[in-house]
Amino acid sequence: MPVAAGMKTHPLPADRSHYDSAVELEKRNNYMLRTILQSVVNDRHALPRTPARQVGDFFASAMDTGRLEQLRFSPIEQDLKRIDQVKSTDELFELLADFHDEDIARILDTMSLNTGSCG
């Protein structure tokens, strides 16, 4: 079947510029991950300080958009001030090392998610 004919019978979803098996796999993985995360949120038998409870609590807090809107940037206010005070490359690398020591997500890790590279 020519591509144009396929587009008539299987149009692209409005929110997509392309659609293929990789998109289907991504959607399925996201659905499965959300199902797993939601199950640990709802697991009332998970003991405090266990990985299941910690993951469930973390996911629930991330989904609490009302609380996130209320807090805005206050949880990271001190980190933002430290970033604002950086005036040189040396200070930047020192701050990044501090953030790494404090187990704060590294900038380069976040950037690799946006570029699709596996870093």
C-alpha cells in the first residue's frame, strides 16, 4: 500500500509528527511504568523506609501538582542562589562537583535526555 493511501486509512494522531513502532513501544513502556508506580502508591502494606514505599511516596509527591504550584521554587531556592553567584568557569565546575556530591542530578545527564544520546 502506498504511503499516501496508508495515511488516509491510518492518519497520524494530532499530537504526533510521526508514528511508528518505536512510538508504540514508548507508549506501552510509559503505560507499564505508570501502572507499576501507581500500584506502589496504592500499596498500603509497604512498610515505611522500604524501596516500594519510598518510590510510591516520591511518585505521589511528583503528581501532586497543587502542592508543586504552591511550593514553586522554594525547595531549590538555595541551589538557584548558588547558581546565580557563579562568575567563572572554575566556580561553575566547583558548583557542579558540589551538586554531584550532594546527589543532585547533573546538568549533563539532563542534557543527554534531551538530545537522545545515551550518556
